[in-house]
Amino acid sequence: MKRKAKIAVLLLLITVFIPPVNPSIFWNATRNYEFSIFNWEVGSLVGLVGENISFWEEKPDYSDYSGTEASRIVITYLDISQKEIALIRIGSEQELSEVQRAELSDLQYKRKELEDEAKYILRYQVQAVLQEEGIFNPFDGTEFFFPPINFEFEYLPRVLVISERGAFKEVKKIFLSPDITLEEIEQIESAVDKLGFSSLVVPIGGLSTYPTLISPGNNYRWIITTIAHEWVHTYMFFKPLGRAKHTSERQPMEETTANIVGKEIANSVWAEYYEPYMRDEAKSTAYSTVSGPVYSAPKFDFNSAMRQIRKNTEILLAQGKIDEAEAYMREQRDWLEENGYRIRKLNQAYFVFHGYYADSPAHSGANGGVGSKLLELRSLSVSLKEFLLSVSAMENAQDLDSALQELKNK
């Protein structure tokens, strides 16, 4: 016990004496707002040691809960979290009334009361479905589950994405405080843009630390998707794709694979554990909101529009017409808003950030069409397990092409 206490003290000292360091030209713009992932992870490790928790410690078995009871706990927790975040956002713009402050305090108390239970239930549900798919761990021939699904609900940092102006090419990503205001965001972006770059501060829904950070303020299915998505990243850490040399294709390959697996697992978790709870008429509206907008006759194809915008912008940038490209993106942002899709800023940094996900409309077939190839590989794979095993063993886009050709020749 004394040894663990010494370790905890040592790690705590590390967090105190090693500040976040960003020795770049962007330091003056970001230094007052940076979020240290290192400090957060070490702080989490201190907590784990201090509480004498093992990753393999037996946790409560919520499989004994009826499906609807487990779902009720999770849905209640997430509803409370969303109401809490809504009040916090109001408080960031104006002073809360006494009634609102009392409501916020009550919501925070109720959320903390349910948080551990909700996390354990979600861990159980996602792990159970992964195992039903035959996905246990990154190693061959064993059926113990690893790495453990371990996440924390936290208000997530934002990310400053910096791109070259003349191309959709990342220069740097910097994590910023989660409670930064819009005015501060715009000041940072303006300072970076004056240095000759394109910048955008974006919110994120999950962060591949360990434990994974996940925002509780999103809809139900999205949160389940994110839990599974982030677990795939921890899985990939032990596989060739996760360790491969960084190239323009590697990150989109990993992110898109995590998207594909995350969505499929979330669909199964939702169908098995949550649809029965949401079936009555009062809940059917809530279900439609977590599944995304439903249109009987879509009049505007956002995905197609975004792909065309990216393509046209790339042509202008390739011709060296940077000012024209930026003016075009601003015009298209306004046009998208007129059609019901509000994007705060549409610029090179926007396409860099969304280009990490090759199944995103903002990716538009960049990096050799990685997104469409991975989707095709999934359609040809006999199972989700086979798909994940195949992609995780790859190191580059050439391996993806070879795997696709092999399946087509069968």
C-alpha cells in the first residue's frame, strides 16, 4: 500500500511540474487555453492507483438487469447530462437565475449518483455485442476480452486544427480547454490565420486516451457508437495498422474502420437493449431524434453537395488560386446554411479535420478513395470480425487494394 501511495505522489508531482508545452509559432495564440492530454492521463492514472483499481478487477454484472431497467438507467443519465449541459451553456452567456442555479445543482447531483452505474451498463452492453461478433482482443486464438472498455464521461477539450492555405494539409492540431468561449475561439483563429494558415476550432465527441474521454451531451446512439469507435482505436494500438508509419492514408484508414465498426456495434446494441425500451408512443419521438432527421422526400443532398464543394475547392487550390478558393468556400457555407445546414466556418482546416474520416462527405474520395474501398471490403467480408482482422493487419493503402482484389477473385 505504501508503494502505491509513493507512485501516486510521484505521478502527481509529474503533473504539477511538467506544463503543457507547445514550442511552435502558434504558442502566443494558444498558450492561455491549451488542454494537456498528458496531464489528464497521468491524473487519471493517479486516481486508478489511489483507489487501488485494477483493469481486471471484477465489476458489477449488470447482465442481471432486465433490458428495460438497464436502458432506463442509461437513458435517464444521458437525459440529465444533456439538461445539465444546456444550463451550463446558458450560464456561459448570461447569469443564471436562482431557480436555474438550483436546478443545475440538482441535475449535477443526480448525474453523479447514476454515472458509475450507467458506465458499467454501457461497458457490459458494448462488450457483449463485440463478443457476439467474435471480437475479443487483438491477439490470435484467445477469447479473453482485451483491452477492457474503459471510458469517462467528461466535458471534452476542443481541437484547433491548422492547415496550409494552399492545400488540405494538416500543419498541427492543438487541444484547447473545453470551456473556451466563442469570442476566445475567434480570437485564436484570427491570430493563427494572420500567420498565413487556415484554422478552425472544432468540438470532438470522443478522445482516444486511456481511459477514453466521451462527451455525455450527445444523443444516445451517437454515444454508444463513440464508445465502440474509441475501443477500436485501443484495439488498433496492438495491431500493424495502429503502429504503422504515419502516412496520408493510415489515419483515414484507421478512423474509417473505427467508424464502420462503431456504427455496426451501436446498431446491434441499440436493437438489443434500447429499442424495447423506446417502443411506446411517448418514446418513439425520442428514438427518431437519436436516429437522425427523417425526411419523407429529401430536397437537399448535403453529402453530394459537400463532395462537390471539396472537389471544386481542390481544383482552385491546385491552380494556386487561394483567395478565390477561400471566397468560394465562404459563399458555399452561406448556401449550405440557406438549405438548413449551418457550418460556422468552411475552410481548408474544416476539410482537413473531416478528411480524417474517409466515409465522411467532406472526404470526397481523397487519399485514393480509402473510404469507398473500406466500405466495399466490409460488404465483401463474411463478418465484422473478418473485416476488422483484415484491416488491422494492414500497414498502407496498397495492402487494402490487395485484400480487396483477393476477395473479388474468390
